[in-house]
Amino acid sequence: MPGPVSPSPLIATKPRRKAPAGAVDCHFHIFGPADRYPIHPTSLYTPSPEANIKNYQAMADTLGIQHMVIVNPTPYGTDTRCTIESIGIFGKDRAKAVAVVNETVSDAELRDLDKQGFCAARINSLMTNSTPVSEMQSVIRRIAPLGWHLEMYVPGEDLPGLEKTILSLPVTVVIDHMGRIPTSRGLDSPEFQSLLRLLSSGKCYVKLCGYRSSVQGPPYGDLLEPAQKIIATAPERCVWGTDWPHPRREGALFPNDGMLLDLLSDWAPDPKDFHRILVENPIRLYRFAS
């Protein structure tokens, strides 16, 4: 059964440098209402009832976010109804989505999701109620004809063993959460070097949504060096996301989304890189109208 309800997400503080016009939040989740969209019995957590569109929009307005990519939450499994409704409320010109589908999904269902604004599928080996790596090839065969990409959330230690397979795939791959590599492993670790090779290949993007990789915790100063190395390696293949409302976070405090955008300002002080990461790269990757 689901665990205890998470505390209310914090309201974001105003960032030092607001996001530029057209900025995209490439990773967040919307939940509820619970009576219409019940969570799966095997979910590892019960989301806060305040993780709704109204509260997300207030946060996005504070940061200057204008476009958004909803990642279908793992508590819903393959049930995309809440995400579809959210896209409709935000507007298809502003919102795209990442689906959780498994090898049983029909071609008709995928075509319908494509029409609704979905443009990617997600593999997640870190949580139950998700699509495991073992189904990756089956899922890719189904999504490739639609031009979708694949998003991967796997432990950093798995990246070296998956590297050859990832490079052989017929679709673009997005590595979630900066590869989920603990900063204590260092830049010379096999997993971080694998992440850099994947990024350098031109095959992969990396989401600079990395607070889960921090060993120190807030204010996440230990993320500076790996984030800057990732950006220096391929600034044209980096995107950013809040991970709002920060489900199953480690530690007692919710990350403050204004502070997370400030971190990106530190990681990418060059205005060109800042703009690339927040606007140009995600607009291209998630097929928004430019």
C-alpha cells in the first residue's frame, strides 16, 4: 500500500535571474483530484493533494516558465488521464508529456497519446509501477515510428553496462536526473565518464535536474562541478526541469524551485548557455513550435 502523504510543496522564491521568454520546465508531475484519478495500489508514495495545476502554475509564474513537459507520475502507472487533462488545461501549444507505457500498449493507444501531446516514453528501473529496462527494446519498437524519444531513469551505476545498448538505439535518449550519480563518486568515476560519453555521442540529452544526486543536500553546492562539466561537454544537449512537487525527495526539506533555477544560473553563467538549456534545446527536443 502507498506510504504516508508527503508534506505540502513550498512556494518558490523569486530567482535571481528569471527564466527567459519561452523557457521550458522539462520535468514535473501533476496529481489529482484523488477521487477522479486514484493512485495505483503498488505506488511507493501518496502524493500531496496540493500538487495540482493551480499550485504548479503559481510556481512556474514565479520562475518565468512558459512551456512545460509533464512526466506521467509513477503512482498512476500507465494511466495517463490526469496528464491528458492537464495538457488540455495548460494548452497543447504550451504543454507536452512523457508517457509510461509498457509492451502491451496498442498502436492505436500510442497514436492517440501522440495526438494528445505526448512525445516520449519513460523507462524507470528505480521505482515500482514503472516500465523496467527489460521492456526497453519492445517499447522502442513501438514508439520509434512516431518520432518519440526515450527517457531513462536508472541508477548511475547501471550506465556503463547500458552504454553500448543506448548508443545502438534508433531513437534519441534523455538521461533523467543528471544520471542519478551520487556526487561522492566523482567526475572520474566509470558512471560519470559513461554519462559524458553518451552526451558527447550526439545521441543523448541530459536533464540538469540533479538535486537527487547531491550528497551534501541544500544548497547543493556539490552539484556545481559535475553540472558545469556536463554543460561544457555538450551545452546543446542539456535541458532543465524542476521535478516539482519533488516526490520521494531525500531529506526533510522540499527543494525550493527558485533556488533550483538559481543553481542553473551558477552552472551556466553564460547567457547563451542559459538560454540554450531553458529554451532552444527543449523546444527542439519536445517538438514545441518555435
